[in-house]
Amino acid sequence: MTSDIAPPISGATRLYCIVGDPIAPVRSPAFYNEQFRRTGTDAVFFGLEIAAKDAAAGFAGLRAMRNIAGIVVTMPLKKLFLPLVDEVLPTARLVGSVNTIRREADGRLVGDMFDGRGGVLGLKWHGHDPRGRKVLLVGVGGAGGALAFALAEAGTAELTIADLDAARAADVAGRVCAAFPACAARVGPADPRGHAIAINATPLGMKPGDPMSFDPARLDPGTMVFDIINNPDPSPLALAARARGCPAIGGRAMYEGQAVYAARFLGIPITIEGRAI
């Protein structure tokens, strides 16, 4: 069933929210409320701003609001909420952060992480399956760390990890190798030469004047560039890659990909035009 009119909000309306800081730029409320409108679902999705210093108090408040059915978590709360949920599913435990929390019928809060798998799904939508490929991943904080494990899970043959925090890069590479021995993960420079796919998972490019996370002049012909930032989209890095004749996609692919997994986890009906989900 589809509808052009959303049901009126009542005391029985199911509530979903996204929490983080800042919350004004997030796209989730518009995206999910459009899904509810299309399907005539009696639900509403809204944003709540919770600072990192208030993570524990904010989580306690969310737990107390029994008619909140699901929570999407964005920065800087993904790692901070991990120890607070009642059950952490394997992917979230492996990555060390949560981005989606579901309230079970008995009130328990169960958390999982879909950023990485969403990014891989976005790559596949655009015809770039990482299976058997050599991938450069620059930045392994938050979404980048999730991508490292998802790329290995998806069959990436070689994964080069670059991060300004060398210890963090080494930690992620070691844990990827332990969890997915078939993937040769290593720490290396942010040099895209020799890679089939090059990914920026840093915030660089979001602010005017930001340097690029790697030099697009070093891209091999045909290297696919995936810049996960979604504002601006296309990013300067993506535009520079395209100018060299390389295919490039932005953060929308990752956002919509993780939304598919999160919606399934939360029991939300979802359709994305032109996408096989």
C-alpha cells in the first residue's frame, strides 16, 4: 500500500530518532519520514542533539522513553553508546561502535553497525564490487573503521589502511587480518597508485580549503574513487578524480546503503528508486 498522505501523529505513533551532535545537518528524518509517507506507516522520525559529554544521561533518557522503537546513532556517540546497550551484535562488537539500536518487545536495547556494509552496498550499486580487488582506505575512525571490516568481509583481496593516527591504523589492520585472514590488510601510505578502489573516509573536503586525503594526480586510469562525505557531494576529490577520467561517487551511496540495512533491522519498510534492495 502506498499513500500520499501521512497518518496523523497520535499517542500510538511509533517513534524513531537519530541522535548526535550536531544534528541539524543529518538527512535521516527527511529520508525516513518520506518512507513512512509512501507506505502509510504510522510512524515519525526526528532528530535529537546529544553532546558527547551527555552520552550516558542521554542514553538513559532514551531508554526511559518506552515508545521510541529505534535509534540511529551518529557522531560523536557511536563508540560511547556501545557499552550502554543491552546486547551488542557481532558486527558492532567487531567494529567497536553502534549506529542503529532496536528496542525489543521486552524493552531490551540491541545495537548493530551498518556503516561499513552500507558503503560496500553503495559500491556494488555503482558496479564496483570490491571482491578480489586492491583497495586503499584513508581514515579508519568511525565509518572508516566499519568500512575496513566490511570490505574484508566482502572479499577484498588487499586492503591498504592509511590514517594520521598510526597506532589506530595498525590496530584496525591487525583486527581485520584476525577476523578475515583471506584479506591482506596492512598499514601504508595514502597513495592510490596500484589500487582498483580508493576511498576517502576522513572528513577532509567538508570545509572550504581542506586538503585532499590523497593526491588525485596519482590515480591510475580507471581507479574508482569513493568519497564518503555527503556535504558537498560531489566533493572536490570526486570532481578531481572525474576530471582525470576516473569514476567517482560520494557519500549518498554509503548513506542510502546503510539505511537499507538499518531499516531492515528496525522493521521499517523501505524503497529507494533505482536501487535493488
